[in-house]
Amino acid sequence: MSPRHSSIQSGPWALRLRVGLWVGLMLGLMLGLMAQAGAAAQPLLRVCVNETAHPPWRESDPLGRPLRSGLDYVFLAQLSTRSGYRVQVEPMPWRRCLEAVQAGSQDAVFGISYLPERDHLGIYPPPAGAPDERYAVRRFDFSWYVRRDSPARWDGQQLSGLPHPVRVTAQPGFSIAQVVRGKGYSVRETARSSEGNLHLLLQGEADAAALQTHEADRVQALDPALVRGVRKLEPILQQRAYFVVFSRRFHAADPQRALRLWQQMVEVRDSEAYRQAEARVLP
């Protein structure tokens, strides 16, 4: 090795290089630790959603497996940004989701309508017993579906033209099943999807299905057999408002925190960013 090369390796330039590398390494380590500390300090909000696909709110892959995409996920990501919470979203079977919120192992359920018999599950937006629909994150219409050759009619209050007792089908755990029972009908809750319920009609295993209109219309349009064999009755059966319900444990820890989160959900719902996301996927 030449004397000049040796002096570069051991001289002031080499020392500066080693010091610079050490400082860079320590700075990177400090930034990493600060990021971890910031994530740990960010409050966590555990939210469960129905795992059953409901495009464009919840998407699935070609095999029907739930994907973490759709308007529900867009909404909750925007809520995280607005509120400062780290929102952890967990897709679950609907009934298990409700049980988890009731038990407190999930902090909230996203997108649930109100029924008096659901008061035990958790805390709806105020006032208690009659949630303020200004806090609704969305609204859905429900409709009756019958076979194409059925003589069924719906005047907005009563079904007519069907044999008694009327065999009604609806998705398990959906509030519309209770609404229909309140009208005096017996309801079967076995098929988890709108598609499954429409096929029960087609197969003659039900006389009428009470289903969420947007989803049932979408499913029917994709299946020629359902287009030929099923029709929707007018007017709509009911429009229902959907809320975020907090577990009693989460709400009791800080009611004002829960109220602020409900207020921030309204801000997200009405924001230009969320409206643009809806406009891209809704007709």
C-alpha cells in the first residue's frame, strides 16, 4: 500500500467518514424509536365489521373471501386521520361481531341499525333509546322480493296475494328480520347473503325475501336466472339509518371521547373526500 493511500485510510478524512456514518446510524435509530413510540402512544380503536361482502362498501375476492377494501374501509381510514386514533378493523361474521362488542373485546361495530332489543349490545349515539339520526353513517333501503310468477302485492303496509302463513326469508342477524316479524310474519334466517336468499325464492323454499335493495338489485342483475325468476315489489319496505355503536366498556371509560368520535364520524360522512370516494363507485 502506498504511503498516500495509507494516510487517507488513517487520516482526518477517514475519521470524518467514520463519525458521519456513526451519526447517520444513530439518527436513523432514534427516528425509528420515535416512530415506534408515536405509534404506541396513538390511541387504539378496535372496530368490527360484517365480513359478508356488500359492494361497494365491503369487497370480496372471486372466491367470496372478504377483502379489506370498500367504502367502509375508506370511511374508517378517514376517521383515523381526522381523530388521531389508530383504527384496527376486524371483519367477522355479523353475529360474532355483535357478541364481541357486547363482551367488550371490540370497541365498536360499524354500520348497525337501531332496534330496542339491541340496546344491550352497546351504546348508540345519544339520546339513549332513540339514537339521533344526524349521527348515522349511512342509510339503506330494504325491499320485498318475490318470484316472477308470484301474485304478491305490497301497498306499503301489507303483503297480499300470498298463501298463509307467508314464508319469509332474510339474512341472519339483520334488523329487517325483526321489522318483518313485527308485521306478523314468520322469518327464516339461514342464508347469509342476498344471493342465497334470492335463490331460496327461486327454488320455492320461500314466498318473499326482505333484503337490502342496493345489494339485492346488484346480485340479481349479475344472474340471468334471477333476472328471469325474481321481481322486486314497490314501494320500498323500509329505509333504515345505520350507526356506529360503542361497547359499554369503551363508552364508560370516557363518554366525552365517544361523543367526539361520533361527531368526527359525521364530519367524515359529510366531507368532500368521502363524497368523492362514494361518487367513484356508486351509480
